[in-house]
Amino acid sequence: MSKLRTVIRHEYLTVVKQKGFWAYMIAMPLIFLVVFLLIGLASKSENTSIEKLTNDLKGVAIIDESGLVADELIQASGQKEYPASEYQALRDEVEAGDRKGLIFYPSDLLTSRQFQVYVSGVDFSFSSAASEVANSLLKTSLVIPIGSEEKIVLAQQGAEAVTTTYANGTESVGFARFIIPGVITAMFLIILMFSIGYILTSIADEKENRSMEMALTYASPRTLIIGKLIAVVLITLTQLVFFAGLAGIALTVALTTDFVQLPPNFDLSQVPIDPIVVLFGFGFLVVGFILFAACMALTAVLLPAKQANNFSALFYILPFVPFWFMWVVISDPSNPVVQFATYFPITAPTTALVRNTIGNITPLESLTSLAIMSLTAFLVLWLVIRVFPKGALEFQNALSLKNLFSKR
């Protein structure tokens, strides 16, 4: 047991004492913060541009030969209507840059269903806004006979659907039920991207600098592998605690200030906790983590460092394959492709977690997928421990099948 503690302590401190480890963890949130601030600045700049655009649109002339556009709407919009006889003169002004734009509704608008917009300059936002204003004036004029302003808005924009969902005979809480399993899924993706590579790096580096031979004289392969795995778990927990602290600070800021706008009627106390969903979610997370860490360890044992790093990319890419057909995963869980992804060990963790979040996976499917992942993780770990002494000594070449299964 003392040797196991020594291995765990060594592996854990080797990583967390690195300046790059903390620099990376601090840099990632800072990057997101900078992006968030840039989006905020861009939004303010956009509001300023919209104000300028509104003022520019007031200089657009309108000619209506069709008789379909209401005069009062043109006046209310800030534009000025001109007679058809001034069409060419106004168009020449736009062409010369003396006028921002001209909207022309032809007499055959009912049959051609086309109108012309002439704009001075190459400002795409202004030309799009002028076209939108022209179309809005036309559509609003056509629905004026409906009656009140409220009816006109309703005819143009429709109404918002307020959806009530029921689960097991009772009214559910809607989107809030996705929050807890969604957080578990996000945790797994963070672990997948940031943590599982540590065990590969540890084994590959020790093979390359020949320190693995000394380690094998001190502890058994089983102790070394289990110690490295537990150390990665502790490193992962350190990362999760760090990110959870940052998330807590961000949530506190969001709840106590107006700096961040949360969804309307957002109430953490109303977020439901389904024990079965949470249990399966953490089951997929833990077993999936062990499975991928074991696969990384096996890759490092079988291949030289450079080849191992290249091959390990598969374990970052394949888990994200289900996201390529996410709509099918959400809408058609009985699809053969979705079923395969649910039970194939490498894609099972992400597929099962997403389906667990959505709620379209049955307990039997969850148990079956979890059992397959657990069995695969056990077999991979067993294989890692079995071939570790041989693979640890092959630091230049890949371990051949002959050496892999030989008794020596």
C-alpha cells in the first residue's frame, strides 16, 4: 500500500507542480472571458451602428406606382414619398452619391411580385436594411384592413407557443430538467479533453527517458498502472474543483448584478434532480473516464512516444462522432446508428450521456451500455497490466503481436 501511495503522490505532484498545468487552466477561462467581453463590445458597437443606420434610412426616397403602400405608413417610418415623374432624377442622385437610397414599387407589383431598391455605396448592412424596410412597409400596408395595430402585429409575427410537457402523468419542469444531466455531460467532455492524456504522457515520457525500468524494479506493473490511474483521477478532481469555483463566481455575479442576463424566471431552486438520471449520468462519466484512460495507457505501452501521441487522437475524435448526427440521437433513438453508438465502447459514453440528458434512453439500455463499457474498461486495464513490463522496455519500436502474447 505504501508503494501505491508513493506512485500516486509522485504522479500527482509531477503534474500539479508544473507551471504549464496552472497556466493552461487559468488561460482557458481567461480566453472565454475575453471572447465574452469582445462580444459585449461588439454588441455596443452594433447598437451605435443601428442608430446611425436608422438616421440614414430617413434619407431614402419612396415612389409607389402600385398604390399598395399606405401613405401614413411611409410618413410614420420617416421616409418621404415622391411622384413617379421624379423617378429618373432620384435614381441619378443615388447613382451620383447625393442620396442614400431609393425604393421603387412598380405598377405591376401584384403580378411581378418584385420592387426595386437602389442604394448608394457598398454598405451591405444599409442595403439589407433598406430592402427590409421596403418589404415591411408593403406587408404592413396589405394587412392594415385587418383592423387594430395588435391584430396587424399578430398577423405578421404570429404568436408564441407556451408548451407544457408531462412526464409519468405529472407536469414536468421543461428545460430545467436538462440542467443537471447536461452539467454531467459537460464535465465528461472537460475530462475527456483535458485529463485523459496525462496517463499517456506519463508512460510515454518514462519509456523514452528509460526511467520506467527503474520504476518496475520498485513496484509491480499493477501498482504502477493503478497508481497512475488514481493520480489522474485526483488531477481531474483538482481541475473540476478549480473550474467549479470559477463557475460559482460567474453564477454569483450573474445572480447579483445585471452584467449577465440569465433566462427569464430562472430559479435554481426549481431545477429537478432525478436520482436515476443522475446515477446513470455519473456512472457513464466514471466508467467512460476509466475506459479512455485505460485506452490511453495501452496506447502508450504498445507504441513509442511519437506514434502513441499520433494514435491517441482517435480517442479524442471518436467520442465526438455522435455529435455529427446529434439530431438523429435526439429525435430517433431507435435508429440502428444510434443504437450502435450507444453500445460501441468508444462512442458509448458520449452517446449515452446525451441520451440520458434528453431522456430518451431506457434504464435497460443504460444498464446494458454501462455493462459493456465496464467490461471493456476491465479488459483493457487487464491487458495494460499484462503487457506493461514488455511494452515499457520497447521505447523505440511498437510492441509486436508475437511479443505481446509470448510468455517470456
